[in-house]
Amino acid sequence: NKPVQILMPKGDLVYPMSQHIGAPAIPLVKKGDKVLAGQKIGEASGFISANVICSVSGTVKAVEPGRVANGAMVNSIVVENDGEYTAVEGLGADRDPAKLSKQEIRDIVKEAGIVGLGGAGFPTHVKLTPKDENAIEYILVNGAECEPYLTSDYRMMLEEPEKIVGGLKVILQLFDNAKGVIGIENNKPEAIKKLTEMVKDEPRITVCPLMTKYPQGGERSLIYAVTGRKVNSSMLPADAGCIVDNVDTVISIYMAVCKCTPLMRKIITITGDAVNTPCNFNVKLGTNYQELIEAAGGFKEEPEKIISGGPMMGFSMFTVDVPVTKTSSSILCFTKDEVAQHEPTACINCGRCVEVCPSRLIPSRLADYAEHHDEEAFTKHEGLECMECGSCSYVCPAKRQLKQAIGSMRKTALANRKKK
């Protein structure tokens, strides 16, 4: 229920060149260069790649490998903030999207470095360029935000609904046969009410209340809930006539196209029982996680577990000395590590993981194949259909790490399929 607060960075900002699915961006600056807010400092290096934009003005201190939230080392640009936020010319200027061609809109989205901000990080300009744009019938705005603890999208729906509608109208300009649907879980009645009121005079846009359940915000779940169409691992949403974008991604499209502002900020939830004052912050990309925790009043007591992302699909961290990236969503800090208190035991064949699996798989069996590195059996028994929601691990009375085992094998199998 707390409004989003703008948080300005204190220390250096770090911009990893890989904040998206696909090829890393190529650094365009070197040590000693002066940079401006809104300046492109990393250039997309392939079709599935994304630009990286500087969010402050200052001096480049280094171009070197740096740690990111998932523990990987990624080539990064370190910028010393001069505190003046001098911007590139034209940043924030109004622009009429009605005067732009479809290609111009796609080029603006690409230049702005926009990717899926729900966590996947898929370059948005690629998503907006399907093989057959006339086959797209639905533009789905994902306002489900089904992960526990996360509230940044909810705050955006309450505080900036006009930007969501504006961004959706821009996307609809690209697809003549499509209608826009904003899907919101029914535990967010204020957001449903506000956006329904805003689109009452928009013939191509509707709001669709969704049942509150996990993982309603998963791409496949959302498509099925709104349209009744099914998507599997060998398909793209476009194959089912749909394009799905997160609430914040749609806002970013509006800002880039209508306000000449590239992707430079992220809305982050800082919460958990170890945090003094849980908050939602509007922060500049590149800001250190430690600064966010300090701004939330620091820790009541030293947390046993810190998670980047949601408790179901996020990952635990061994350091908070990492930067906010495009795919950051939250920092969860817990006084007790509920998972580590239980050692996994053998599967008792209770079937609970089967009951909760949204993809109708048998997670216990898939985890066995994964642990034995049996990729052939894993693929044959539909392991690639897993959406890695973590529901199986959550309900497992034997406390087996099902999602982690399946997720690792799934990444290997997908990589091998790409090679073929």
C-alpha cells in the first residue's frame, strides 16, 4: 500500500552488458570517457540482443567483468556519477506516436533498450516484430504479478495507469487486427477498477479480471486464461496469435515512444521480515542493491536468506554488492531460511508435485532423469514443457529440490536443441 519512492544513487553505477536473453551488448565507451544520462553505452550485438543506456552523467571508471545478482560474472561498464544528471539532447521531449510509422516505432523501442521487465528479459523489439503481424489477434498486458511479496507492478497500475493505456495503444498501432487485453488478478480490485474506468471509451482495449492463483502470471497460463489457447515449448506466443508484455514493459514503451526516454529505471520491491521498512523504489539502472537495502532502513536482524526476485522463481544471493539490472524485480530478506532447515529425503511417491504442476507433468520423475543426466528420457517425458514455477519444490514433503534439478537439465536440453 506504499507509493513508489524515487531513490537517487549514491555510489558508482554498474551496467552489465548482458541484462537480457541473447547476445551481450558491445561496450561503446572506454575508461575516462564522459557520458550523459540517456546515452547509449552498450550496443546490441545481434538480432536477439538489446542496447544498454546510461542512467546518469559522469565518467567511465572501468570496463571490466562484474558480479550480477545470479552470481555470474558479466562484462560491465562502471560509471562514476557526477550527481548532475546532465542528459542527452531531447531526453523527455513529447512525441506524437500517431505521426510515426510502424517501423519507426519498432526502431525507437530497439534504441531504447527495452526488454521484458517481468524477469525474462526478452528483447521487446523482437517480440513486436513477428513473422506475420496480421496473424496477431491479442496484445496481452500481464498485470497478474502472481509471485508472493512482489508489488511493483501493482503500484504502477495504481500510480501510472495512463502510461499503461498509452503504451498499449502504441503497440496496437503495430497490429491492425489485434485487440488489447489487460489481465489483472482479482485480488487487486483497485487496479481493476482504475484501469477499467480508463479504457471504457477505448474500443480496442478491455480489462480481464483473472482468478488469483499461482502461476497465473506465467506467459502460457495468461494466454490460456484470457484466450483459451494453448502454447507449448516448441511454440512462441505469436504462433497462438498473441503477444504478451509485462505492465512495466508497456510503460517503458510509452516512455520511449511518447516521451523520448529510453529504459533507464526499474521499480524494485524491498521486503521480507528482516527489513525495517519494506518499500517500493523507483531506482536508476546500475544502482547497487546495498543502497536499496539501506534506503529501506537496513536490517532488523541479520537475514539468513536474501533472494533476488520472487520466493518461487527467484534465486538466493551470497552478496548484495550487485547492480540493479533490467530483469531485477525485488530483494527479499528473511530472518529464517525455511528451506535449509530441512534436508531432502527420498521421494515418497505421494503425487503432490503432479497435483500442483500447471504444465501437467510428473516433476518427481523428471527430477530423477535430470539427476541421472538422462536427457533423452527427460525430453521424451515433456521436460521442456516445465515453466520452472517452483510449485513442485514448494509442496514436496520430502523437500526435494525438484525445480532446480529440472531447470538445470532443461537449460542443457534447450541448448542442445538449438545446436541441432
